[in-house]
Amino acid sequence: MSTVLTLPSQLTVHGARQTLQALTQQLAAGQGDIEVDASGLTQIDSSAIAVLLDCRRQAQAQGRALRVRGAPARLTALASLYGVQTLLPAA
């Protein structure tokens, strides 16, 4: 069994803290590996990468793997730009 986390359509500096808090609660309540559904993202900035990396850190602390499904091209490009694309593998 895995836990699916769905990202909002906008994940920028303005809502990153609230999004991370919501995802943290879902991580704590879930079981199994984590699958992050990023297919609905339409507006992002580097905060999206920070949120995903924090979720990854939390998942690893719990002994769980994290994968990203449906990442838009902009998210993939940002991950490559910051050199973290291998830390956020595709589902």
C-alpha cells in the first residue's frame, strides 16, 4: 500500500509553507511508500523543489521511498537546474 500526495495547482513561495504543512500531515497519517502526484501543477517556482525535498527527507526518516508522478516540464527543468533530479525520481 502506498500513500498518494496530490500537489495543488499553484506551488510558489506564497503558499509553500501551507502546502508543506498539509503534506506533512498526510505523510504522518499514511503508510507505505509515497507517490506525489504533480500532474496538476500549473504555476511553480523553486519553492516547489524545496517542498518536494522536504517531503523526501520526511519519507526517508520514516524508511519510506518517495516518487513523483506527472511532473510538468517546468518542475523537471527546475530539478535539473538545481541538480536534484535524481533525488526526486519519477513514479
